Amino acid sequence: MYKYLVRPLLFRFPADYAHEATVKFASSVSRSKWLLKTSNSIYNYSDNCLKQSIFGLNFPNPVGLAAGFDKNGTSCPLMEKIGFGFIEVGSITANASIGNPKPRSFRLPQDLSLINRLGLNNDGVQTISRRLRKLDLNIPLGINIAKTHDPAIMGEAAVQDYKTSFDMVKDFADYITLNISCPNTEEGKTFEEPETLQSLLKALKIHKDASLPPVLVKFSVDLDDSQLSELITICEDNAIDGYVATNTSSRRDGLATPQKVIQNIGRGGLSGSAIKNRSTEIISNIHAQTKGEKIIIGVGGISSGRDAIEKLKAGADLIQIYTGMIYEGPGIVKKINQEIAEYLKTNGYEHIYHIRKIRDQ
Ligand SMILES: Cc1cc2nc3c(=O)[nH]c(=O)nc-3n(C[C@H](O)[C@H](O)[C@H](O)COP(=O)(O)O)c2cc1C
């Protein structure tokens, strides 16, 4: 129904409007017990072979909602009922921000991809934390934090800005993701500069505080192998618990969408099928460098069970989706879970853990 009815309708509107309307709708449904129950009966899918305990948390299935869809944590109850095994809210920043002027998100249907330059629009850590503390979810809730979208906040102030959000969410998040690919200086430098990452991780004192929830670092898909390796070394020295790979790309090569259209869109992060292969390579690299000892959440261009299995085989323990859901609709969560379960059964594997065992042999 989504592909033939809802999507054609939504795609008649600019991407920004369609997204805002969808989030508003999802937030309203999240407040109705009856609609939540109905959504659950349509979309939920459960299979013991997909259940995992990771970080001591129970994940009913490996498919999570990627950061950026529910930036303000207003639609978590619906996301749980449409079958996600976990949710990552955010990116949340210390100060609220309205983000960049519109238009700021664009569809590339020929590439099953999107470009966005939302600019970290969110209600700010205080308001969102108050909202999230009231939730009663049965699935893990990750919180993705970033530096406030304000080029005037840089250097030590940027680290402190991050720390404000970190300190405010650390006692109720099931895990925290540090989104380090957002610009943090006027020249657009990010926390993916080795020295800046080192100072951020030091300030958060992750290795010294046993009471913290697991802390993960999210990398951009544009890092080359040596940059990635250097950043992983810094993360490992600072006792990071896992990785989210990957965020969007600023590159534009290999797209089927005409160059003129791409040029007219301008800057922004590319997501969806166009980044799928490099994102999988980055997962493999992290898996190899950390000798399979760290948890990896694989994200980037997943729109089928097959894409998800590729990420799991490369080294991911869990996966997330965003752009795939824009093109395929909410039924994609159940579809991916069913396809993973089918794959396991067809190949004689009893449990999703077997994929891990096979790839680590
Ligand atoms: C519109 C949009 C907004 C996003 N906002 C964020 C964000 O605030 N923080 C973040 O870490 N990632 C953000 N992302 C990146 C996604 O979480 C994900 O890493 C990326 O889109 C690749 O996955 P996909 O191909 O399934 O979309 C955003 C992606 C999109 C499309």
C-alpha cells in the first residue's frame, strides 16, 4: 500500500514538507493507544532467531531506526510498534536549533538516495531529555549527540558543548552515539580530525567511569582507510564500546541522477543506495582492526534483507535504516527481519549469532 498509494502522494510534495508531515503524523499516532495497537498488529514481527543480548540489553531484532528520523524523540512509541528492534534518537545538541533554511532535503529516486543539509535541527538536550525520560519502551533507546550547530562554538567550547549533552543523557540512555562528523569550526572542520577527537574523548572520561552506558562513535562514510584506522586507534585508546558505520557522504560520484540536478541541489549529505558499498567496506575495516571484539551498528543504503545480511557478514552486530524507509515505507522493518530469518533457516543457521561465528572463522 505504501509504494502504490502513500509514497506517490508524499512524493508529490517537497521532501522537507513530506518529512515534517510524516514525523507529525507519527508523533500523533504515538499518543493514541488504539493506533499503536493497530500498527503493532500490522507491522510487528517476532522470531527467536533474531533476538540478541548486546551490552546486556535485549534487542528483539537487529533492525534499528537510524539517527535523524526522530530527532526530537516524539515518535518512539510508534517506531517500536512498527517493529524496530531499537531506536536511535537525535542528533541532539546542547542548544536547540532550527537548522538550515529550506529547501534542505532532496530525493534522488534514480539512485534510491537522498541529499540532506538539515543542519542539526532539534529541540535541544534539555527539552528532549524531559520527553525521553517519560517513555516506557520495551526496546533499547540509543541517544545520538552532536555539537550545537553554531560555528561560533569551537575549540574547547565545542568540547564543553558536547559534554553538556553527554552529561544530561548519560543516566537514562541505553547507549550513546557520538556523531563526530558534524562541522565544529568556521572552516567546517569536524571531530573527525584526530586531535579534536582525542580532546573530546578525553574530556568525556569514558574509560574512567564504569557507570556510563555504552558509548559508540559514528563515522562518516568519506574517511579513507588510513584516516579511519587512525581514528579507530584513538577510539580504542579511549575505551569506546562500539561504532556506528556510517553517516552520509559529501561525494557525488557514480550517481545516475543527472549532473545538472545534483549541481542545483548543492551541498549536503548523501544517503541511501549510493553509499551502500563504501559503508560496508568501512564496517569490514572496523571489524578487522578491532578483531571483532567491538560492537558495530551497520548503516548505509540498507533497503532489503539481503543488504542487511551483507552488513552483518561484514562485521555488523546490528543494523539501522533511514533512507530505505523513505522509499519502501514502514513495512520495510518487517520485510528485512523476515528476510534475515528466512536466510538463517534456509542456510541451516539456528540464530543470527551464527553469522558472526561464520565471519569470524
Ligand atoms: C534527512 C536525514 C537526516 C539525518 N540526520 C542525522 C543526524 O541528525 N545525526 C546522525 O548521526 N545521522 C543523521 N543522518 C544519517 C543517518 O543516520 C544514516 O547514518 C545515513 O543516512 C545512512 O543510512 P541510510 O542510507 O539508511 O539513510 C541523517 C540522514 C538523513 C537522510
